[in-house]
Amino acid sequence: MFRHDDDNRLNASRLLLAIAVAVSITGTCAFSPSSWHQGNQGGHRPMTTTSRTTVPKSIFSRRGSTWKQSRRGPKQWIANKIGTRTTPITQHLKKSLRASVTPLEGNTSDADTTTASSDEQGQQLAQSNNIQCKKSLLDFVVSQDFRHDVKNRMAVYGSDWVDGFKDMKKCIPAILFLYFACLAPAVSFGTISSLITHNTLGIVEYMLSTSLSGMVYSILCGQPMAFIAPTGLTLAFISGLYRFCTLKGLPFFPIYSWVGIWTSCLFIGLGLGGAGSLIRFCTRFTDEVFNALLSLNFIYEAVSSMRRNFVEADPSNLTMPFVSLSIAWGTWFLTARTAAFEYSRFFNQKVRTFVKDFGPVSVFVAMSLLNMQRAINKFGVPTLAVPDSLQLAGGRSLWVSLNAIPNSMKLLCGLPAILLCGLFFMDQNISVRVVNKEENNLKKPVAYNLDMVALGLVTLGLSFAGLPWMCGATVQSLNHVRAMTESRFNKETG
């Protein structure tokens, strides 16, 4: 029994604390805190021999979880702190020895099966590695975006040819109208090009290039609603390249062909690499600015043609420019009125649709016949001059001699090809994007990368033949979409 003085109580508490710490470190016995005897209110408590040692709860109240973990010994406590339990090394050795022992008597079949299965697994692993290597090389050349475009277009490629025969009432007027819509830029730009290049690239080359490239592109492309045609930007590039070759005394057609070859290689590489997906970063403002630039280009060419008639007119026949201006203005006015006749208040819906479909073509034919009349023909309004037979300018052959320039010059042609490739990228993708916009409600999937590869192949063929390059034609493409659009009257919107 301890005495009742304060010193003895303090010594007893210290002794109990030392015993508790020693037991928790060694882990030789189970030890857990227990509540202090609640009946110890008189100031002294007799010591009794029990299996558990009790300590004041207040001493270890701040280390509850640590105190519970200390019951398992120091090694297990450290393992719990790290987050993993320690496993005796003998268990690892036993497992490794069991795996390395070869089965003997009575287990030879199991050993053969194990060996055979391991050989098969090795062969399958080698084959999978080879397949992965091949896929990785193919993925490096052809992107997933291009494969996705090809897969989507193959599913609807047959319907692209069949759907045109389902509604002949809309297809025939669209074909006739688009014939003149594609012929007019070829004649206009061909006339300007013949003046700039001194008949090196004339009307025949532009008409031949427009027809051949249009057919090939419609077969290979991913959006057959879009058209390719000569553009003012492409004509500006060709005229600049011709002036450079003239100043430096270089042959034009070999330089022209190698620039086109480099451009086609770059454009095909961009299409296979999935660069067509980058067009999504262009906003509608970009589309509108680019289309406005093309529209201003067409307006400028039309005004320049009218102005040329006044400048080059014969002083003895000053009536001719005014007659030509009257025919041009009448053609434009009647074409615009007939195209918008569908939304007028005259006649019923069938008559308005018929006038809208066949009106523009009828205007072109009527104005051409009017110019052939004797009362108009006597003024000498200039018409299109074409040769009697299919012959290129200067009587040259169709294929260009690519070895007419040194190899160093062939490599240097890649520099202007980068600029032309950038021009084609913007012009082509924006033109196709205008067709694919949500307002048109097209049902078939888009394929920008496939369109780029198709245009690159067309550019390659035109470069070998020395024909003018074609690119996305926004105006013709929009007219194609509008000609094939089914419109209905909405009573709510009017």
C-alpha cells in the first residue's frame, strides 16, 4: 500500500507511465488504456494484482489512434504507418522456388502444356508487336481524321450517284444553270489570262481545265455539292509567276509545273495528316470576309470588261459599248428577277418554282439569240473567239517537259509552292465550309480532309499538263446548293 501523501502519488504515476511506454515499444504484451477507476474519490486507491495495467486516460487522450496501433508491436506499427504490411522474406523465397521447380514424374504433360502455351504466347506477343509497328507507321502517314472521312463517305458514296435521278425536275434545271455558271468564269478569266500571259494560257486551256478537273474532283471528293473553278486569287498568282519568269528569262511552263507538283504534294500531305480539321478555328466572320473578297473580285472583272469596251471602242462606232452595256445589264437584271420569282405573289407555287428553275437559263439563251439578230449584230458587239479545232495556245503539246530546268531550280520551286498551298487551303476549305454550314441542313457527313486530297491529285494532273489550276469556287457552290434546295412556305414567318 502506498502512503497518502502527494509525493508518493506522483512517484506512482511516473512509474505507471514508464511501464506503459516500455510495453508499447516492445510489444511483448497486450496493452490498452482503460478508464480510471471512477470510485477513486477519496484520495487513495489500493494496488491489486491484475492481468491489465490501468493508466489515467488523460495521459494518452491526444494519441488515440497511435495508441491502438501500438498494440501490434513496432514492426507492424511501422508497416501500418508506411501503408503496407511487411511480408517475411522466406515467403517470397518459397514462392519463387515453387515457380522455378520443373515438374518431374507424372507431370511431364503439364510441363509440355506449359511450354507450348508459353511458346504460343510468345508468338502472339511477337505478332502483336509487329502489328503495332505497322499501325504506328500507317498512323504516322494517314491520320485517323482522314480514315474517318473515307469511312463516312464510303457509306454514302453510292447514293451520291443515285440521288440525282430521283428528282429530275430539279436536277435538269440545276445542270443547265450551273453549265453557264461554270462557263462564265472560265471565259472571263481565260480572256484576262490570255492578255496577261500573252496567249500562253488562254480560253481553251481554262475551259479544258475546268471541265476535266471538275469531273475528276466530283468523283474523288467528299463533298460533291462543292465546285472547283478558276478564281481571281489563283489568276493573280499565275500572272505574278509569269512576270517573274519573264524578268529572269526562265521557261514558264517547267517552272509552272514544278510549282504545281510541290503544291500538290504539300496539299496531299496536309489532307492525309488531318489538317482539314483546323478549319473549325475559322469563325463565320472569316467566311464572310473571304466570300466578300471573292464577290468583289467578280464584280471588278465584270466592270473592267465593260470599261474595256469603252476604252478600245472604234471612234466611228461609239454605239457598240452602250449596246454591250445594255445586254450585260439586261442579263443581270432578268436573271436576278427570275431567280427570286419563287418568293413573289404571282401565280401558284408550281409556276413560281418552274420560273425559278428554268428562268436563268432561258435568260442566257434569249440574250445570246438577241445578240445574233441583224439589228444588234450590226453594232459589232464582241463575242467569244474560239479556234475551229481543239488546240492549245501556241500549238504546244499537252505534257510539259519537266527536265527543262536544273535540279536546283526544281527545289527552289518549293518556296512559291508554300504560298500557293496556303492560298488553296483557305480558299478550298472555306468554300466547302460554306456548303456544309448548318443552315443548309445537309444530311450526309462532311469530309474536309478527303476534299483536300482530291484537290491535290487534281492539281498534280493539271501541273503535268500545264493547264490552269482550279480551286474551291464559293459562288458556284452556293448556287448549286440553292438550286437543289427544297423550300416551303412558312405561314408563321411569311
